[in-house]
Amino acid sequence: PSRYSPSNRHKAPFALHEGAEGKQPSDWEITMSQATMRGPLNGVDVPTLFATIDAVDGQRELAKFQFRATNKWQTGTHSRTTIESFYGAGQDHEHAEIFTVDADHPQVLVGDDRAPLPVELILAGLASCLTGGIGNIASARGVELYSVESTIEGEIDLQGILGLNDEVRNGYQEIRIDFRIEGDAPQEKLEQIVEQSKARSAVFDILTNQVPVQVTVNGG
């Protein structure tokens, strides 16, 4: 029978939300020598992952990264963001290609629905960050993943954005993400992997802790 048959799978439906609590196991749980012996897994180059961690551990200034983007208004509520490069590990890096991300409002919110809402892109960012972490952590721990899927939703009361009620916040009041993960490990271990991804997620940290944001205006 296939390794993907129900008898050979472990499933762990898992929900995360702001304030969720869970176990905090160590990040990787294996040594560099074990990782080298293990080799790539789930599309992750595990030896290189651990070599990167060791390199940064030995030279902490390599951990400083800066990510950046430019945005240009198109028309109405439609804008386009371009992402070309970033700084990290002591130097500038060019992406393999130039990425563009459009954003717009749906017609019910006075847009033309040419692209997702900016708040929907926030949901995509959180789901993607957590999923990427799951891939890395599972691979480092020697867990083969069969599938990882999630559903994410956020609640917003537009009274704040529309200026109708100053007591209503402009952004999400709550975000919920439910994971469905299958792999060759017990449910408890799969849940620990998801929890550890949350504990190390940059986007989860951005959303759940206040980040200073500076907005400046330069006249044209």
C-alpha cells in the first residue's frame, strides 16, 4: 500500500490564534552531524540550513537583514508593489526575478477588484510564513511531510476605517488560522512543529507585537 494511505498517515488538525498557548520545544532537536547524515527532506536542504545557523551563530552580524519594496499607485484603489532586492549576511542581494504584487479593493468597497485587498495579503503573509517554518522545522527534525494546508480568516469592523466610530480599531479584531498537516510522525509531534513555527514566525511576531512604523512624505 502507498505510504499516503490513511493507515500510514498521521493527521493533526491545529488551530492558532492570537494568545494561543502550547508547548515550546527546542527549535531543531538534532545536531549538525545528524543533519548532514540525514540530507535534504521535504524540499529543504537540511545540511545547508544547519550550516547557515552555525555561520550566523559564529558571526552574529550576519543575522541583520533589511527587506524592502517600492509601491506605485495605478488608479483608484489599485496599486502595485515591486520587490527586487534585499540586504542580508553583510551584503545586498538581488532576487532571482523581479516580483510584483498588486492590491485593490472589491467593488463593494469602491474598487475594481483587480487584485486582493491589502488586508488579504496580510493573511497570505501570515499563512505563508507559518507554512514555511513548518517545512523547515519538520525537515530539521526528520519528519517527512505529506501535506500541509491551512485556512485563514480575519474579522474587521469597517466602522473604524470609515470614521464612524473612533472606538472601533481600523484593523483586524481577530485572526484565526486552522492547519491540516499530515506526516510520518505522531499527532503530538506534528502539533509541536506547528507551535514551534508560530514561536519563530516573523509575521506572527509583527502582527502580535507593536512594531514602530514611520511614515514620511516627500513632495513631488
